[in-house]
Amino acid sequence: MGSEFYFPVLINVVILIPFLVGAVLLVRAVKNWATITLLVGASCLTLAPLLASIGYLIPSGPGWEGLSYVFAGMGLAGVGLLGCVAGAVGVGIKYSATVRRAKELEVLLQQVQERIDSGGRI
């Protein structure tokens, strides 16, 4: 096995596996369509380089037997990237809505505190 096999393994160990673990922890914390889509995308991105490496390791003859695995890995990477982008956008939208609601609640609590301090009715 040459260094061509170790590069995808190094990418998986350094970048994709921690990304997958983070996506799993995010789904465990909040289960909605955005986090699940992010998890599916991270899973596809984790498996895609391994599938392409398997295709590279298959002895190829005139029939190019390993080429289908390489193309499947590239397709899986594309699906994973789209899933990650959609999930990240969804998580961002949910987070911004949560921040907006928290600010509104903070203003409301400040108004209630001012009314209590002035001795007025709530």
C-alpha cells in the first residue's frame, strides 16, 4: 500500500471523524431536521474517501473494476457536501431565531423589573 491510501485515512482521522462526532453530539442535544441532515452529510463525507480508496486498491484490468467505486465515492461526497450545507444553514437559522427570542425575553424581563422597582402594578 502506497501513500495514496494513507492520505484519505489521514483526512478522516484529522478532520472528518471529529466532524462526525460533533454532528452526533449535536443530534443528541437537539433533534430536528437540520441536525439530522447535518449528521447524514457528515456520515457521507466520512465514508466517501474510504470508498474511493477501496476503488483505488482493487486491481484494475481492462474492465476498470475499481472505477465504479471511485465514482460512487465522488457521488457520496457530493451528497454529503449538500447535506452538510443544508444542515448548517438550518442550524444557523434555528440559532438566530433562538437568539432573537432570547433578546425579546430579556427586554420583557427588564420592563417587568422596572415596573416592580417603581411600585406599579404588573
